[in-house]
Amino acid sequence: MLRYSTVSHGIIFKNCMKYLSIDPNTLQIARDMQKNALCFYSKFQVGAAIQTEENQIVGGCNIESASYGLTICAERVAIFSALAQGYKKITHIALVTDTGSFPCGACRQILYEFCKNAHITIFSNIDIKK
Ligand SMILES: [Zn+2]
């Protein structure tokens, strides 16, 4: 079962980090990966980082194609990269956008198939106001 946590930038580092089971380095790598996004069309930068059972961290960012259909999301880049490197069990996933968006349907399918029991932390770069 996939478990989600949502956090915003201001909250996570000030108050909530101790309550999350994700390694802060995983979140930081996801934030760093967001800057590498190749999103010429949508201008919507997404960064992701997965943490493996071996505590390895593998990052990814969204990469858009002019064909749109060949565009790949940050989560899938990170997951496929980890799988290609031989890691089999993914324990945590950090996903960073400016808005705290959740994974799309295609990514949810891949998360379901390859990241069973993983904890997903959705991270917003913009503080969520009450
Ligand atoms: Zn997606």
C-alpha cells in the first residue's frame, strides 16, 4: 500500500522533519533534481528522489518531448533509473513541485507495480497557507 505525506517548504524544515521517516538527504536531492527539469513546454518543474532498501538515493526530473507522449515524469525517471541500477526495493519517494502536486495516473501505475509499500512524501516549495 502506498502511503502519502504532504508537506510544504516552511513547515518541513522547521517543524515536521522529525515526524517523517524519509531521509532529509532524499528530500534535498529531489529539490536539487527539480532544477534539472527539462520542461520547455509546461514550465512545470518536478524533482523526485527515491530511497532504496540499501539507503541509496536515486534522483530524477521531468523531461519533456515535443511529441508530448514521449515526455516522462520525474518519478518514473527516478524509479526506472534505480531499477536499471539493480535496486529492487524502494522504501521512500520524495516528489517536489512548486505546488505540491500528486503523481499522474501513469506514475501511479508504476508506483503501484514497482514501489509497493513505499512511503511517498509530496513536497511543495511554496508554503501552504491556512
Ligand atoms: Zn507522472
